[in-house]
Amino acid sequence: MKTSPKKRTRREIRALSPLQWSRVVRAFKIAKALTTAEGRRTYGPAFVSYDDMVLKHARAALDNRGDQAHWGPIFPVFHRLVNFV
């Protein structure tokens, strides 16, 4: 029997405890310091570097067909939490 993944909750950034905030900062520092390949070797296949996330976002937002990341039903899916924290 497969267990379901732990449900994630997106928290308001201004309501984070000092410990939670330090974990967020650490995760961003790691995501910025490592390439996607390095991060995946260390943290698993879901890791995406900060720079790769920015590029993906820019490509979608600046798409010739129109903004593919905002202004539609795709917004919550496109802006999901990436599992590197």
C-alpha cells in the first residue's frame, strides 16, 4: 500500500518563525549556489537551481504567444512550491 505524500502548506512569509525563516534563507542560498545537476546529485531529482527557476519563469512570462505563467488558470500550478526546501 502506497502512502500519500505529506500535505504542504504555503505559509505567509511575514508569519514565519525565526527558525522557519532561517530554513527558507538556507534553501535559497543552496539553490543559488548549486547547479541543477549538482543539486540533484545531493538532494534528489526534484531539485532545481534558482537560476534555472528564474529562466523557466522568464521564458513562460515572455513567451511570444503571451504570458504563459500568469493571468490564467495555470498560475497556481506554474507557481508551485519546488521541492528543494
